[in-house]
Amino acid sequence: MKHLSTYFALVALAPAALAAQGSADLVLTNGKIYTVDNARPHASALAARGGRVLFVGSDAEAKVLAGPSAMVIDLHGATVVPGIVDAHAHLLSLGNMLQRVNVAGSTSYDEVIARVKAWAKDVRPGVWIQGRGWDQNLWPSREFPTHEELTRAFPNNPVVLTRIDGHALLANAKAMELAHVTAATADPSGGRIVRLASGAPSGVFVDNANGLIDRAIPAATRADTRRAILAAIAEANRLGLTGIHDPGEDAETIGIFEELAKAGNYNLRNYVMLSDPGEPGSTAALGNPYIRRGPQSALYDGHLWIRAIKLYADGALGSRGAALLAPYSDEPSNSGLLLSRPEHIEAWAETALRSGFQVNVHAIGDRGNRIVLDAFDSALKKVPTADHRFRIEHAQILSPEDIPRFARLGVIPSMQATHQTSDMRWAETRVGPQRIRGAYAWRSLLNTGVVIPNGTDFPVEEVNPLLTFHAAVTRQDPSNMPAGGWYPEQKMTREEALQSMTIWPAYAGFQESILGSLTPGKYADFVILDRDIMQVPDTEILGTRVISTWIGGKRVYEAK
Ligand SMILES: [Zn+2]
């Protein structure tokens, strides 16, 4: 009883005590607030001060806290969720895509070329034309293109078009000529030059072979990169994102992030992962300023985290670069590509456990995933560490016996709901009816006790996080197909889907004490939505609009 009376006394005192500390500068009332905090999951009001949540509860209590100059917003019943975080999203690639030609969604090779032509009509001869987004799986043939048509359309400009997944590119003859790539060029390790019957390059370069062309493209200026980053942040805010985890940026790009964040021009909380720095202890790794500096958290008032390293185990399923334990069902001579040696992954895992970095490895195929789990396992045996939070990015196709290993080893599967809905039309053709059971297997993984931070891998998928939410709870595409959902037993509940976009990413980034829920003391990051995504029918989720996006109590986007 003593316990209970103390409890009631605290509850009664709380608002007054808080007010006594100073007044709230922001108060929201009359809303449907989903806090993602089990201690108080629902509320109608929220008060914030100095960018942090001060109070969550009733309208009456919140109003008491409002200071004389507080911004008080009547939500008129709108829905509020914690700031949405995309746990796997490429900021600079999105920015580049927004500045270059976007051919995503093209339903034929002809459409790709027409879109590039329309975009490039004023480009002078000799200037590189870059774009992204083609996907041969959307074309009638479903086959990789060859360069000839593109070469005919652009005889005088080098053209490079990255595949939607970023794991392959298409180059025209001019681009290959400037890159000095010929029939005599050998495939690099972890990469494949797709060839014509003659042995000449077809124009398509897969995984590590991309570098053969990339090296010929003039580097973007710092001003170009800055412009691209700011465009990407604005786009993210517009769609309700307050944070991302950015899997693999180079030191120069991160330097620009820091410049922008220092100046207060970075409206995003970015959990940055360093691109593969080279062998641990190598000149390249030792020369990387962010490796030398060691893990950094919550820099510039919680705008940048630089404490993770991104590696690649294998390629992607769409371009048949994902490493499989047995050959592709639709290409029996191919089992995919390993982009790194397993020892490289293990060496970094061990080094990171000693230095406090997190290691997050891209793995799509069942072989890619097994190699990473094995590498983590042996590193953890050498350097036992309780709270390492190592991650596998995508964890897309898993052998049944590997599913429980995530929980056992403490490895987080970081997955992307819309990869499932984009890939479902052809994924089973790639891997067959058996292996597909361990693909995009959210429920099987959740049942073992792990959390799944959700993301889009943008610009591989669209930025809009509502597509992620919809896919997670329905396993249907935006037109609500197939009926009932694709392998529906793997769906997430709405509560899980919301957690997968808020508190689970926070956990996956060691940020759960300051991010991921609307809890007093945490950052006042939230999104106001015009409908209740936790209640509306499945078919209405994608009709939801973002009314405004807030980071640290500051409005960074408002719908017109
Ligand atoms: Zn990615």
C-alpha cells in the first residue's frame, strides 16, 4: 500500500514539478498520439522544451505546462507517431538520383532511353550523363539490356545508368571507350562483365565490375554533393523521416555531413556507416579519419553518429549477384558472387569488437548470410562481447537452420519490407519453392526473439515510409495484390511495424535512450499524420498524408 500511495503522489505532483522546472515551449493537444512507449502507449497531448519531450499525457495537464511564448497546436484529432527512421537508406545516392535522370519504373528498355533523351536534351556533347533506376524484371523480356540501343541514341555522350538495386550498371560505347574497357578486360574479383557472344562487353557490369566504369566518371564537386545531400534531406522530411541509417558513405561525404550539421543545416539524425575501409590495419584503413577518430555518437546535438562499418558479403538477387548455397533455380550455372573474402569480414568483426565499432554486413543470399553469421560467431568467440549489436543488412534469403542463429549470436536482421513486395513477382523463380520459405521471413525471425529494424534501401525502393508500413502489415504491393498477401504467415502486426520504424532502429543504432519513442527526456522527434495508420483499413494506409515532420521540437516540413 505504501508503494501505491507513493505512486499516486508522484503522478499528482508530476506536472507541477515539471512546470516548476520551467515552461514548455511546444504543446500539442487533442491528438491521437502513439508513443511506442509501453509505460504509456497512448496519449492526447505532448509537451516539449528545448527539443526534448517534457511530458506525454492529457490535454489538461499539458496545457498547464505551456509557457507564455509556447507554440500550442490543436491537432484536431490528427495522429502523431514518433519520428520515423529508415534503418537502411543511402542519402547521397538519393540526392544524386534527385539531381540526375531517374528511369525507375520504366516498363521497357525503349522507355528508359526515351526518358534519358528527354532529360538530356540540352546536355552538350562529351558530357557524362548519369542516371539510375532501370530494372529488367519490369520489361517484357526480363533480360539484361545490351548497350547497342543506348549507344545509337547517344553516340557522342558517355552514358551510365545504374540498375535500381545499385548492384549493376549499363554503359554505352562512349563510356566503355573512355573507361578503356574492351573484350580483353578481365572480370575483377567479386564482379562480372556481362559479355556478348563475341566476348565483347555487353554494356552491363555487375557488382565489383561497376568500378571499371566508375573510375572514368569525373568526380562530383563538393558543391554538387552538398546540393544533392540537402535535396535528399528535404525529400526525407517531406515523407515523414526524422532519421536514417546510412549504409556506407566515404570520408569525404561524411565530412560534408559534418559541415552541414555543424552549421545547423542538417535536418536529419543520420546513423552513418563507414564504407568498407580496406583491411584492418592497412594504410587505407589507418588513413581513414573516421577510423582513427574512433566511434562517435550523437554529434552536433544528435545529428550524426559515426560508429559503424558497412561491409558487403554478396550482391543482390535481382542481378543474380546474391551468393547462394546452391545454384540459382533460373540459372543453374550461377550461384552468385562473394564481394568480400569471409576472412575480411571476420577480421573487421574482431577489430570492431576491440575498438567499439559496430559491423553491419550486407548479405542477401543464404550463402552470404551464413558466411557473415560464421564470421561474427568466430570473432565473438575470440572477443566475447555482450552488447555488440552486429547487424546483417537485408538478411533476405536464409537457410532454415540459420534463422535461430541471429537471436543466439545477438545479431540484428535489418530488413526492408518493400524489397519483399518489389521482389515477389520473380524471387521464387530465382530460388525455387523450397528456399523461398526462408526469404523475407519476418515472422520466423521475430519468433526467435530478435527485433527487425525496417527500411527501404532508398533509392533502391521509394523513400515513402508508409509503403514500408503497408508492406510490413499486408505483404501486398501498393495495389493490394496479391489478395491476402504473399506468404502472409510472415506479416508483422501494426504494432510491430511501427516499432520496426521507430524504437527498433533506435536499438539497432544504440540510440534507444534518446530516440525511438515519445518518452519524457528523449528528443521531441515526431510526425503528424492525417489519418490513424494503426486503425484504418489496410487499403487506406497508403492514402495517409504527412501533415508535418518535427525534429528536436523544430518543424522541418509542413504540408501546404
Ligand atoms: Zn543498401
